Amino acid sequence: MHELAMPLLIGLVALALAFDFLNGLHDAANSIATVVSTRLLSPVMAVAFAALGNFAAYWLVGLHVAETIGKGIIDPNTVTPAVVFGALVGAMFWNVLTWIKGIPSSSSHALIGGLLGAGIAHGGTEAVGGPKTIETFLAIFLSPTLGMVIAMALVLLTSWIFRAVHPRKAENVFKGMHLFSSAAYSISHGGNDAQKTMGIITVLLYSTGHLGGEFHVPEWVVLSCYGAIALGTLSGGWKIIKTMGTKITKLNHHTGFCASTAGSIIVFGASSLGIPISTTHAITGSVIGTGVARRASAVRWGVAANVVAAWFITIPMSGLVGAAFYLLTRLF
């Protein structure tokens, strides 16, 4: 158990909620880029719609991901307040940098990278968790790939089902389906991403003796994290929306529905398994899949390559910053 003055504990919890807010701001594009780019909803209506979906996850999604972050990535017995501080600063640094550049990188992997960097700087590689860490790294590669495959299959399947339907009538049907699938993706996004901050706050409380009993996520932590990510989503993230909705490939209501549905399947599936998946990776792979289903040239591969490059460097870069800020705390 690590002693920590109450003002510092409150400050770290506030920093974690600030990261959750930034996560919503940074990843708002994930759940609304398709409905904005297809003009199904206005930008203001879209962010309100997404924020509502993010908070609705409170009633619809379990807490498996929060438990993974809290005790599956780094051994909770080795976590200190300084480790939590380093992890949060490392993640926030990378989120702000990629947000400024309009790059849809992963807030999830920024947090995991920061946690790993600060945790290893404190306790060495022995502090790293077991199977869940491996599953999380596998998901870096599997989530966009599976999203792309499922989205391609959905485009081909729905094109065949609606082959005899007049294009205008089919597009009207897909409008409603697109809105529903976007709502589902917003819920899945909130249910996976907000829980990462829940895990961080919970392991902080556990390591400082403020949790009491077995490792569990307090109700006030759940509510505050869902509220923070919903408020962040309300604040937008317009640069990333432009990249997701227009620069990778052109979307319509049909392909927007397929992309959102594929992303929802991936994220809900990962959440049920307790894997802190990257919602950014899932939806980006799905958007690429809708373009490939039409023709490979429909995808702007140069933009996609820049996005993929950001994926690969997110964990090591946020890890380095997390380790640096952890070591900085040692000076005091």
C-alpha cells in the first residue's frame, strides 16, 4: 500500500477524468464520422447523438475492460501513484499531438503504452501482466483486419440483397439502418473506452488503500467516467472527423451502415472478452473495407498508410513519455 495525501489523490483522479474527456474529444470521430460525412446528421446533432450513446453504455455494457486495465496489464500490487501519473501524462501527450495533426490514432493504446512505460520504469518487465497484455497486443493487428473483412462482407451481402431494389428506395432504407448502426457503435465506443479510465482510477484507489476489500470498480467511478467521455464527445474532434469521413474513402449511407456495423461487432465482441480494443483501429479498418469492396482504387492508400504508421508508434511513443514522467516524479 502506498500513502498519498488526499489533495494529490484527488488531483490524480481529476487528471484521469481529464484524460477520459480528451478520449471522448479525440475519438468522437469514430462514432460520428460516417453520419457527418454522408450528411445524415448535422455536426452538432451528431456529437450530441454520439455523446448520448457513449453514456448509454452505462446500462448496457459490463465492466470487463475496466478490470483488465486495472489488474491485467500491470500487476496492481506494483502500481504506485507515480506510475498512474506517468501513464496518464504519456497518453494525454500523444492524444493531444495526434489530435492537432488530425491523425486518428488510438487513445486506448496511448493509455496502455503510458501504463506499460511507467510500470516497467518502476518495476521492470516483471511488472507486466500476463495473457491480457498479449491479447491486447494481438488486437492491434486483428481489430482493423477483422473490421475490414466484416465490412467488405457486409457491403457484398447487402448489395446482393438489395440488387432488385430501386437505388433511391434502397438508399432511404440504408439511411435508417445507418443511424441505428451509428448508435450501436457509439454505445460500443463508450462501453470500451470509458472503462479504461475506470480501470486506472480503480487501481489507483486500490494501491493507496482507498478501495477496501477485493478489486472492484466503485459506482461513482463508473458514472464519472461515462460522464467525462460523453462531455468530451460533445466537444467534437473535427479534424479527425474529416480524415475518417472523407480522406480515406468516400462514404454513402450504404457503406456508412456497413462500416458502423462492422465496427460495432468488433468492439462489442472485444468488450465481452475484456479486451481493451482500439475503437479507432476497428472503425478505420471497417471504413477501408467498404472502399476495398467496391474497388481497391476507391481507398486513398497514402492516407491509410499514415494512419497505420500512427498505430505502430503509439504504444512505444506514449510508453517513452510515460516512463519519462514517472522518472521525473522520482526527483521529488
